[in-house]
Amino acid sequence: MNAVAIIGATFHGNRGAEAMLSATISALEERCPNNLQFNIFSYYPSADQRLISDSRVKIYSAKPAYLVSILLPGSLFYKLFEWLHLGFLRRYLPTSVRALAESKVLLCLAGVSFVDGRIKFLPFNVATLWPALILGVPVVKLAQAMGPFENWLNRLLARLVLSRCFCIFARGERTFSYLQTLQGLSLRVQRADDTAFLFCPEDCISQAYPGLESRLQRLSDSQKAGHLIIGLCPSSVIEKHWRRAGKNYVAWFQSLIHALVTKGYVIALYPNATRGEDMKKLHNNDLPIINTVFLNLEADIRNSVVAFEGSWNVAQIHNIVAACDIHVVSRFHAMIAALNASVPVLVIGWSHKYAEVMDGFGQADMVLDNRMCDLQLVMKNIDRLSSERYARSSCIAKALTKKKESARHQFDHLLVSLDNCL
């Protein structure tokens, strides 16, 4: 049985990452049935181990401290023992090091990496890949956003690491053009659409959270009563941006809900990143925002809001998304889930990664920069999205087939390029 290592995505926390991870496992299993072991290097190893009982999947730590203190030096020792013809000593190295070394390929599923403006994440971007590069394990960066590379440090590290990757898939045209500015990468870079476009609820292998059906039934009953359902997905990332800028994201979100309910809409308020019920955890966790927003709504407004307060897995999130008529989201993979269901979506984002995907569906006019949008502008776009929803849904559905084919191309190319060693 051959092993595939995967890093940059988790089952716990960001559900978009879970979608990519689940879809990747399914796509590879489809091409190599009953022949693969998946070594997942996770930022949340303990939580992922509790969620997953699939015998094909082994979970190892990819926490920053573990990468630097165990995996990186362990990889150096592994290679040193090989050079010194002391291979028998490798059995004493950590299991994680041996699992990575014995993998046929390392697939990186980071949603974004090597991006100007996210300089503090550069050490992690490097550390996730460097052990595999030391070990001589081919590194493939599956579809993700990268660049721009105007910052000297980002440009230096991106060239250092990316030039050593076996293959790189750019998630959009803008990312592709950014990568072309780095010397020595042109032959390694290809275009591909997001892996999450391949996700189906049947791909999900994590445990479900109880209580979804009753909430979905409320949405169904509201639709039967003639109400339009708007899915709202906030983002703890944008809340952090707003807080730093001295703006109140929660209050703004409450005002948006009030305005929508006043116009007769019913709201599905849902997360796309969850980390259990600990409201102190704000990274990769939208639940504190949802909880605060919902509890502080006026009682009559709250009656028209279905709050999905729970650690839903990615399949459950997709069921919520499919139950809505239109969406307003600030999470990238909530946008992907809406597009995957051919449900029109308005995106309030923070980087080029949103526009380059929406543009491929003819929906770039429904992408707003979170720094420059006010309530009136958002409401205007929602009204337009609502009135055009059937035409937009048809437009999205027509483009979706090509996007799925593009996402599949990554795995077809992977098997051929690695000489079918999987």
C-alpha cells in the first residue's frame, strides 16, 4: 500500500479546509482504489484524531512548534543516517518523520501561501514544506492563491521554496500571473480550480454534529410560507481586520440582519469555521461572532433568524448552503460551497482570491472589498442578487462543469507526472 502525505488542511476548524481534504482523499481513492494510506499532517492533530476513525487515515502533528522542533530536525537526521549508510538508526526517529519519508508525495492544501501582507505566516509556509524537500519527497501545491510577491522577503522565500516544488497549481489567473514573475517557475506552474469544487457530501469522513435537521426544517417551512432564505456567513478573519481598524463588525452584522428581516427575508446564520463550543477560540472559529450577533438581536428580529450554532462538519455546512436561495459570505469556501450548489452569492472579502474565482463564473460584480462597503451598498447588491437569482444560478451552473474538470485535472496530472507510482 502506498502512502500520500497531506499538509495545510485539517478536518477540525476551517470547514473549507475539510472540504479540500475530503475531496482530495476521495479523488485519489477513486483513481487508486484500496491502494492508499493517507498521512495527514494537521494543525489540530488531537481534534482531528477525535473526529476521524477511518483506517486509511493517520493523523500527525503539523503545529508550528512541532514542525520546528521535531519534524524538521528529524528529517535532517533521517537524511544524515541515509548518507552515512546507517539506515537502521532511522527506526528510532519519530513515527511522523518516518511516515513523511515513506510517502510517495506531499500534497499541500494551504488555501493561501506566500502572500504579501501575511508576512508573519511565511515561516509556517516554509516549515510545512521544508521537511519533505529535505527528505526528497516530491511536493505538489494543489490549487491555492499565492502572491503578489512585491515584498522582498516574501519574494525571496517564495523563490527559494516554490522553485523546489515538483508542481504548483495556481487557483486563479491572478495567482498564475503572480507566479510568472518568479524566475524558474514557469514550467512547474499550471492553472487549476479549487479542489473543494470536487467535494460531495458523501466524501465527508468526519463525525456529524447533532441537531441540524430541525434547523433545516425551519428554513424549509419559511420557504413554503413564501419567504426568501438568505444565508449569511460571517468571518472571524474580517472581524479581526475591522477590530484593528476601530470598527465594530458585530454591530454592522446586526444592522444588516435587521435591514434584511425588515424587508421580509429569513436569515440562515451559519459558520464555515468551527472549533467546538469554546468561545474564547477566535482563530478558525466563526461561532463566537454568530453567538454574539444572535443573542444581541431584538426578539422580533431573532424570530426570523435560524442560527446554526454548532460544530457542523463540511457535509452539514453544504446542506445548509443548499437550503438557501442566495448567500452573503465572507468565508472563501462558503463562497465555493454556494457556487458548487449553483446558489447566487455576494462576497465581502479581503484579498484577490475571491474575485479571481468569482470572475470565472461571471460573478465578479458580486465581490466587495470589506474595507470599502457600507450597509447601503450591501443591501443594494443583495436586492439585485435576489432579483437576478435565477439567471445567475443558470450562469453559475454552466460554468461549474468546466471548473470541476479543471480541479480534477490536478489529480490526473499528478498520477501521470509521478509515473503512476500511486
